Amino acid sequence: MAYNLLKGKKGIIFGALNEQSIAWKVAQRCHAEGAEIVLSNSPLALRMGELNNLAAECNAPVIGADVTSNEDLENLFAKTKEHFGGGVDFILHSIGMSVNVRKGIPYYENNYDFTHKGFDISALSLHRVLQLAMKHDVINEWGSVVALSYIAAQRVFPDYNDMADNKAVLESIARNFGYYYGTKKKVRVNTVSQSPTRTTAGSGVKGFEGFISYAEKMSPLGNANADQCADYCITLFSDLTKMVTMQNLFHDGGFSFTGVTQAVIEQMEK
Ligand SMILES: NC(=O)c1ccc[n+]([C@@H]2O[C@H](COP(=O)([O-])OP(=O)(O)OC[C@H]3O[C@@H](n4cnc5c(N)ncnc54)[C@H](O)[C@@H]3O)[C@@H](O)[C@H]2O)c1
């Protein structure tokens, strides 16, 4: 069901890779809610070709950008402004990658070249996007930026590896840049801390199936799926949440505040 919550709004969606991607669902929901969007992903993701289907469905241009490159981001922002004839009202940062995770290197043996690359893509990229957006005045007054995070920023989930550090920094950047962008232009910046979700990035984490079923049992409402995450992001892009900024918002069915559930106790007693 659509409510026209984003009618007249314009935005950039980073990170839709395939139909499982959280960003894919957010793009579809933005379109359904009346927004016009630009889709962006890395050159590698663009070569996979699936994004073109989403672009056709949402009537959105695709503009590639490696988020570790200022040049790519400046090109994306310039082309987006040209396309819309002005700035945007919202940005989704739905980007994450750890080479250490991909290569199965445990946290206590991390390769720092890989750590740097993952940090650049998964955390620093939010700062880069915000800094360049501010420099080129890309986001309109009362605009909204949302980045996706995970509770490993606060608690230990061993196989989440160096992504835990990346998420902690990501949330810190949202808080700190949120201060400056809010003061300067009333732009809000938040992170949404999402339940484990079956996507390409999610499933890359070792032991993911155990992880996801444990979270399901530990959440009074169960795990939040990608469609539900998209719904939540829409509210954060809408004018209904204008005064929410610098927050890490848990979207996890109650997992983050649950000590134990009956389902887990019963499992332990087996
Ligand atoms: N899946 C989960 O369990 C889960 C839970 C909480 C948070 N998140 C977060 O949600 C976000 C989206 O992940 P997802 O689960 O939809 O997986 P996904 O694999 O579909 O999305 C990750 C995206 O990052 C993009 N990316 C990687 N390197 C890039 C670069 N250099 N430049 C530009 N884009 C680049 C990929 O192309 C891909 O589109 C990530 O931040 C992830 O950490 C995921």
C-alpha cells in the first residue's frame, strides 16, 4: 500500500545490486511513494547488469560511482543535479564490503590492507558522500540521509569480523556529520540498524544461517525483512520524521533490547 509520502521528492539510492538487496526494496518503495530517484552502484556492480531492470521499473537513470572515489562521487552529484534540475531530498547509503570477511580471515589475524579497503568502502564512504554533498550543495533543506548499520557496532558477533568496527565508525560519522549538516542546512543524518537479512552482503558472513535463526528466536517480533526495512527508510525520508537526526535507530523486531526469550530458553533446555 502506498501513501504518497514522498510525492515531489528526489533522491539517490546507493547499493542496489540484485532483488535481494535492501537498497533494491527501498528504491521500489520510493518509486511507489511518488519519489523520483537516481540509482548508483560501483562499476563492478553495474557490469552485472541486474540494476538495469530496477532502473526500467523505477524510470530512474543509473549513474555509476565507486564510493571510494571523490571524482566518481562528484560526477554522480553533478549529473544528478543536471537530471533533476536541482538538488535532492534524500540519500540512501546501503553499502558494505569487507575483504577480510570475503577471504575468511579471522578478526584477530586481519590483513590491514584489506581492513583499509573495507573501511573506505563501508564507513568512510558515508563521510565522503556527506562532505562532497555539502561542498556541492547537493541536498536540499530538510533533506534526509540514511545509512544502514548492524548491532555488531555495539555488541560482539564474532564472525562479523572487521565489519563491526566499520559499522561503529559509520554510526559515529552519522552522529558527527549530522551535527554539522543539521546546523548548516537542516539536513538530518541517521543510521538504521537492521536485523540480519538474506542478501549478497549478509550471506557472505560466516555462519549466517545460524546467526539469522538465532536473531529470529531472540526477537519478540521476529527478524525484520528487507521490505520492512524499506518501509522504515521511507518514513525517514518523509516529512513525518523531520526532527529525527544523529540517531542509530534499531529496526530489528526488538532484538537489541531483549535479554532472552522463551524460545531460546526452550532451545537451551533440549
Ligand atoms: N544483510 C544483512 O544482514 C544486513 C544487516 C544489517 C545491515 N546491513 C547493511 O545493509 C547495507 C546493504 O547491504 P545488503 O545486505 O543489501 O547487501 P548487498 O550486497 O545487496 O549490498 C551491498 C552493496 O554495496 C555495494 N558496494 C560495494 N562496494 C562498493 C563500492 N566500492 N562503491 C559503491 N558501492 C559498493 C555493492 O555493489 C552492493 O550493491 C550494507 O551497509 C550492509 O552492511 C545488512
